Amino acid sequence: MAISISFQCLGLIILAAILLQTIAVAVSFMYFNKVLNTMQESFSSSSVSCLINTNLHLGSEDSAADDKKSDPCWQVTQQLHYLIEKSMADKFQKEISTAMRKKLTGVLPILSSGIRGVPLPEVAAHVTGVVSSTGPPAAEGSQRSRGYLGERVRSWEGQKGLSFLQNMELKGGDLLVPRAGLYYIYAQTYFRLPSTGETEGEAKEEMGETKEEEGTQLVQYIYKKMSSYSVPILLMKSSRSVCWPRGQEPGLFSLHQAGTAFLQPADCLFITVSNASAMEMDGRASYFGAFLVGLG
């Protein structure tokens, strides 16, 4: 009987010890959890205060550079600025579509070396002006017999400098189209009109001819020639009325145009102008080209 009472007392003591230990662990957990929440709230409050505090003195002349770098708030704001700038730069790069980069590379070949990993369009050409050793173009007969307006420009470079040919051929100043499709076509011609001089101007003014009344028309045409049709077809034209320059300096003018057209294999593109003898055949000033933007 005494032994059974002793076992009961021992069991109660063990149970009481386990209960006390459980209560102690529970109290400790609640205490440390409260402390952790307090620390987290304090840290969050201090981080937010760094962003909304108007007394950070980031640009103040009174605070030294070393003091700024040691300030936790200054470090938080600097990191935030860096992350925002990086995120905006990455987003901007992603928004530039590959198609737009290809178009820019085709129209402005000088960008091809700056945009790495972006290939040229599958069919493209950019030809630039080159000074002809034969001088200005000779007369080509009447406009009616030729079938097109203006004087044909044949002095183009397709291999050197900024020019290139990508699955297209340059023959006699014409670009030959190898594949049917929608093409983006562009051209620019640059003109240098010589000055008549002050002496000649004064003489004409005495004769009642004023300089302001003198002028000329500059016209640029883009034609396509089809193998199945003998007469070239006018695709685009651009014109400008200019006055002859006064004084000793020449007058500088340019014409630019661009557009799209459906072309067939064996079609060719060529440029004519109204004043070929006045053209400035600098490769960065006079050029034309085309590139495939969609299959027909």
C-alpha cells in the first residue's frame, strides 16, 4: 500500500514538472515573439522615416560627405535610387522592339555597328553618292522619249563607307529587287547652287531685275522599272522652290522622301533629279536605299 502511494506521488511530481516546463516555454515564446514584433515594427518605422523624412540633408552644404555616407537613411535612399534607375533602364531596353531596331539599322547603317546582335534586314541596300569622273550627266533625250522626268543619277557607291548591299544588286545606278514584297524606300539628294556674285547682282538690279524674283525648282523623283512594262512608274517625288543665293556663299539645299511600295522580282529602282549638275555627291548627304519589310 505504501509503495502504491509513493508511485502516485512520483507521478504527480513528474506531471507537475512537465506542466511547469510547458508553461515556462510558452511564456518564453510569447515574450520573445513580442520582442521580435517590436523590433520589426521599429525597423519598418525607421526605414519608412528615411523615405518620408524631409530633414535628410542629402544636398545640404552643412553636412560633410563622410557624415552622409555613414547615415543609414542616406544609404537606404541611395540604394533605392539605384534600383529605380536600373529598373527603368531595363524596361526601356525591353520596350524597343526588334523590328524597330531593324528599321533604324536599315535606314541609318551607321547604327549597325552600335547595335550589337541585331542583324540587317534579309533584303536591304543603302547606296551613297560618289563623285563621277565623267562630270555632270549628259543629256538623255526628251522626257517623252525617256519615259521619266528629270536627269538620272547613276553615280552611287554600294560597297564602301556607309553603303552596303544585302541580297540586292546595284547595276548602272539602279537597285535590282530580288524578291517580291513590301519595301520601304527612301532617298535624299543634296544640292549646291553657286552664287551669282554681288557684282552681277548689282548689274541686274540696275536693269530692273531683282534677286528676290530669281529662283529655281529642285525636284527629286523615285521611279521603279518593271520588266513587263516599258515605261518607268513614278513612285514618289519631292520638290522645293529656292532662290539663287546672294553674295559669295553658295546655297545649300536638300530633298528627302520615303515611303512603301510593293515590288516584284526583277523590278529596279532609280533616282532622277531636276538639276543633276548641281548635286553634291557626298556620301552622307546624297543617298538612297530600300529594305524588305513584308513578304508579298
